[in-house]
Amino acid sequence: MASQDWFDKDFYSVLGVSKDVTDADLKKTYRKLARTYHPDSNQGDATAEAKFKEVSEAYSVLSDPEQRKEYDQIRAMGSGARFTAGGQGGAGGFEDVFSMFNQGRGGRAQSAEDFEDIFAMFNQQQGGSFGTGRFGQSTGGFRGYGGPTRGADVTARTTIDFITATKGETITLQGEDGKPFKVKIPAGVSDGQKIRLRGRGRPSPDGGESGDVVVQVAVRPHPVFTRDGLNLRVTVPVTFTEAALGATIEVPTLGGDPVKLRVAPGTPSGRVLRVKGRGVQSTKGTGDLLAEVQVAVPSHLDDAAREALERFHDLEPKENPRAELMSKARG
């Protein structure tokens, strides 16, 4: 793009930003517009393609600190100065535009050497010519605007069992092209987690980096265990007498032998007993097994058992276990 165009094009308006826009906001705005007007998303839409080229051209200038400074200086001169090809105002046009770049030369008339210096500045010593990408730089991106375009991501889904999710495993999935590819499931992956395979997605349309494959993992629930971060939870029923008098019980572990736990006398329903190091083992650490005690109430009693409980009822302390609850509820 020749500098003549900088008089005619308001790059700030093209991108819809103010002249004092920060680099971060400029990049954010450009990416949003590029996604909207990218040719891959608007197949056969000439208007969208033209808009994409326009916003890419604007961003290529404003994102470069030196070019943005030059653009602002030239635009500040106003639209009266023009590059002309001779005739009325021919030489004056060049002098008006480039006089500011000739400061410090004592006000002498520009020679051919002066103009060579000026154009060398615009050309940034790249050995190129006007009209190829940025001044003298190789073209890039969609038809030379905005840099190479990253390839699109590809989304895949897989469902694994609970033990695979906790232990980790390498599985094989089928790609868009029908070819199989391997995915390493890390130990401790959770339901809904996404695994990103860098560079395994669709190729760039213009020589940029490929997109990614994003695998979303669903984990089948386990009939006994649930996840709590790296911890495993299990509910363990105990009898009334085990909870009241105390007992040693067996608790299952995931994929291993049961462990024995001591239930202290007077253990209430809901108390959690911890088994260190028997949870999920991952690169982030190792969790514990959390066994929640649940007092099981018998649904059927024979006459002897009923009589024994009635005698116990006559002997048990006359305390209302709900008294504190009712007091708190009343405020």
C-alpha cells in the first residue's frame, strides 16, 4: 500500500476504535472483526471478503508502532496534500507531505537522494517494494493482510469409565478424516474436562499454524465411589449397635483390597472417616478415601429384638436430640 492511500483511509474508523486505543484493545477489536468477516466463515461472500481485507490492512498498519506513528503524522497534515504525477502542484505535493521528515536539513530543496532516504525509511530496509504486504515486507495472511491465519480447531467427544478417569490411560479415537489418533487421558481427569491436542486440528489456509483437537471427556458414574477433587468418597452403612458400641469394619477401595477402619463408640450418622493416600493419584498430588458413616436402621424386627429395644428405650438417657436444633431455629 502506498502512502497516498493513508490520506484516503481512516484506519481507526475501519476498526471502530479511537485514536488513543491501546495495543491490547486494538488487538482484541481486530480479532473480533477478523472472526466475523473471515472468508472461511463467509464462503462466497465478496462483501465479507472485502471487509476482512480492509480491517486486516488497517490492523497491519496500526499494530506496528513505527507505521502507526508515520500514519498519524501524515494524516495530521490533512487531506490537502497529495502525491501527484506532475502538472500543477506536482513538486509541491511531495514537498508538503515529506517536509516534516526533512527537518534538520537546513530547509534546502529535496534532492533525488533525499527522496531515496525517505522511501528507504518507509521500506524499512527490507529490500522490497511498495504494495507487497507491509512496506517491503513479505505478504502474509489472507492475500497478504494481517499475518498467517491459524487453522480451525476440531472438537471431539469421548466417554470413559470411572476407573479410567482416575487411573489415566491412552485411548484411540477416530478423526474427521476417518484415521485413528491416540489421546492420553491423564490420571484424575474429571467429567466435562477438555483435553487439547496442539496442532492436530485443521491446517491453516495460508501457511500458518494448524488448529487443535479439543477432546471433551465424559465420565460414567461409579455405583459406589464419587469424586471430590482428588479425594474419593464412599458411603459405608453401619448397624446401630456398631455405631453405638464401636466396631472395626471393612471399607472398599477403588480397584484394590478393602481396608479396615475403626468406628468409635457413639459415632453418629454422617461422620467421615479418612484413609490417607487411597484417593486419586495424579501429577497434582494424591487424594484420600473419605468414608461417610451411615447408620442403617432395620426395617423388620422380630419379637425378641423389639422387646430388647423397648427395654433399652426405658434405660436410655432421657435427652431430646432435637432440643438444640429447635433452640437455634427459634433464634
